Amino acid sequence: MRDDRERLRHILDAIERIEKYAAKGEKSFRENELIQNWIVHHLQVMGEASRTLSEKFRNAHPEIPWQKIIGMRHVLVHDYFGIDLDIVWRVVTTDLSDFKHKIERVLQSLF
């Protein structure tokens, strides 16, 4: 069974994979369906890993917007025809870095 530390590492891995292709810029994101799918997939991974963290752990770290991350995963998984690429790109460019730093701090505090 996976523990919370492993799930946090999955989140960081997904963020790094997103960053790899987001670095190509918005034009590439808008024009390349493979990059869109790559980024959306890894946002789903982040949401799923967040969803499966223990409730005790999530409650101990209220500085991280778990419900927003999990909620976005639900939209990406269940409303795939309604995915708003503007929102996806905004999350990647405005929220991801802060989320990454918070996850890194929490993970470091566990060791």
C-alpha cells in the first residue's frame, strides 16, 4: 500500500513532467494536442495522488488547496469534452510553482 510520502513524490514527479513541456510556451501548448494531453494527464495524476492522501495528512496541511486540486482532477477526468484550455494553462503558469514549493517543503519535513 502506498504511503503519503510516496504520493507526494508522485505529485512532484507529475509537476516536473508538466514543467518539461510547459517550458515550450503557451504557443506550443495551444498548437500541440500531444502537449495538451500530456499536461492534462499529469494534472490528473496530481489530483489522484492528492485525493488518495490520508485525510489526516491533508488536514495537517491546510496551506495546500487539496480540494481545488482534487476538484480539477474530477473535471479533467469526468468532463473531458468540457476542458477549458485557458484554465489549464493558467493553473500551470500561475499555481503550479507555488504548489510545487509547498509539496517540497512538506516532503522535506517528513524526513
